[in-house]
Amino acid sequence: MKKIITLILIAIMLILPISSAFAGEKPRDSKAHFNSFTGIVKEIRDSELENNTSYVLLENEEGMEAHLVLTKDTYYINDEKIRIGSKVTGFYDANAMMIMIYPPQYVAVAVLVSNKEQNIKVDLFDADLISADNSLKLNSYDDTEIIYKDGKEFKGDLKNRKLAVFYGASTRSIPAQTSPDKIVVLSDAIVPDEDNNSYYASFKGRVTKVASLKNDKNLTQITLEDKDGMEAIFTISKDTYLTNNEKIRVGSVVTGYYDAKVFRIMIYPGQYEAEILDIERPDYNIKVDYFDNNLISADNTLKITIGHDTELVYMDGSQYKGKPVKSNLLVIYDKASKSLPAQTEPIKVIVLEYKNKKDDAKEAEIKDKDIEQDKDNLYWKTRLDEWKKLTDELLDNLDKISGYKDELYTYIWKLMTRRENMFYDWLNVLIKNR
């Protein structure tokens, strides 16, 4: 009886890879690979030793301070400008070596900037840089970013031009006065009217429909509905300036600015050519961590499923092809289940690598092969479980197969003959691990 059991066990070991038989599964590391620090910007300074590097001093709600080190490799989650008073969250490698100093210095892998007091004024500004409706006057703008709608720098005179002005604090005077953070030039110099009416009107509402025009695929129409149920239709073209990179989707809250001086047919809902669109940013959740082969974060708090509408990109903005398994990811999502780990279909996933687009296909091919290999491994693991179950049943009922002993011995002998080298290797491993 012992001889039969020993031979059966040997046969089982011969079929299994030695490494799988003796090596246990590596225990799961449930620690996040990235940490974060959130605070208000107190100071910004450029590095005197390194190019394209700056230090941002943050102070959190508990009064603790930390320096975020921003480099050319830092990923900016949105396009908000970092300024004194901004609320900033910096994500950094939790395993990186750090100098033990105070305030601590964290090299930011990614940063999220929130400027809550961001105001927008779109109008024609006269020779004194006062808006046509006399509500805002621009003071000094030496440190202001001034660009055309296509993003190119503007170096001319701002007088008598249509402008989109982005600013924070302003005086309570009439007109209010401000030093803007950013100005987008919308037109050449023109002679202003004298009716003291704004050159632009706006409509704010939630997007209920997004559609491409059949006769022109370069145009998109969105339907907005405001809080009173009124609707407006905006046509978006390549000349429309978007204030941020937020994707427009059904449910987005959008403010559309249009030329108030243009004659329009009085129909309902009103139809306008969008010159400026400001898409309100929802309060998204951000998760930065290493995600394993099942797209579960290293700290086991979030599992993601890449959906049809999930935007999947590298840090340089180029498209990522394939499934981003076994990678450091920046995940932007809204809703998640209450399970453990929480599960979500993200809005956007950024693979925290800078990649050449030529490498995408090769990378995707490798990842796809890994996935297929995992499926193959799962199949054979299932077959192994079946084998073990049948073997246990066989061992428990050896007395019932006494008439088939010769057949069993012959089968085991064939296995040993066919796997002779593996048999001796296994014996050596067994002896070493006794």
C-alpha cells in the first residue's frame, strides 16, 4: 500500500513544474506605492542648480509644511496654474530615498491644482483696458500669461481688443480692478461701440445632448439646460476656445460665451456659435498607485475596469494601447462601489511613463501576451485542481481498485521512463529541501 501511494505521489510531482511545487505564492504587499501631501501654496521658487526644476512650499490644514519638487517629468493632472494661495496635492513615490530634513522634500510624480477663486470675464476692453460694460478694469499684467486662442504667445497691445480674462481677487470699486492670471486674445483691435453693453453674453447649464453635425464632422453641437429648465444650443468649432481640458459629456456643467452683437433669428431654443466654453470640473477622485495584473491597487483599496469611454494615455498625452496591468497608474474617477476593494470604471487613466508612440504597439503586444499567458495558467491551474481531487479520491479508494494494480503500475512506470531526467532532478530538489 505504501509503495502504491509513494509511486502515485512521485507521478504527480513529475507532472508538476518543480518551481510551482515548492515555491509558495509571494504574499501580497498591501502598502500603497505612492503617498500624497495636500496644502496651500506659500512660496514658489526655481532651483538654482537644476534646470526645469522648482520648489513649491505647501502648508496643510494642521500647519505642517512640505516642499514639492516639480521637474520636467512631473505630470499635471489639470492645466491650472500654480500660484500663491492655490490648493495643491502632490503625489510622490513612497519608496523613494528622502533626505531627513524639515520641511520634507517630495519629488512630485503628479500634481493636482485647485484655484477655487477663478473668475472669467469675456468682453471688449477699451483703450483704458476697461470692459465694454464698465464692470472690470485691468491693472498691471506684467506677470500675466497672454496668448492667442491657439496657445501662441501674444506680445502686442491689448487695447480695443476682445479678451477672455482669467483672474482671482479684485477690488470692490466700480469698475472692479484686477491683475489677471491669464488673458486670451480673441480679436484684432476694433473700434468699440458707445452703448456700454457687453460684447458677449453667456448661458450656463448642464449638457443634455452631444452630437456631431452630419454635414460637417468638424462641428459639434451641445444642448444645455439651465436650473430653470431653459435650453440653448451651442455649436463648437475648431475656433472655440476651451478654458480647460475637461471632456464635455452629458451631465457636464458648461458656460458658453457668444458674441452678443451678432444678429440672430429669434427661435427657441436659442442657437449660438460658441467662442468660449468653460467646462466646470466636478469633484473627481484621484488614485495614484501600482496596479497589478488584475488592475487592483497595491494597497488593495481600488479595482478598476477599463471601459469603452475610459481615456487611456501616457504622461505625454499619447494614446496607450492595451491593458495597463502591472503599471504605476494615475486614475481619475467619480463613482465607486462600496466593496473592498472599491470598484470603478475610470473616466481617465494615465500610465505614469513617458513613451514614444512607436513603442505602443510593441508594449501592447507584450501586455496582450502576458494576459493570454495568465489565461493559460488559470486553465492549467483548474486542471491541476481537478487532478488533485481525483488523486485524493484514488488514494482513499485503493482497496477498490485492487484488480487494476498492474494497469496503474504500468502507467506510472511509463511516466517515470518518459520523465527520467525530471525524476532525478525532483529527487535532488526533494533531498535539498528535507
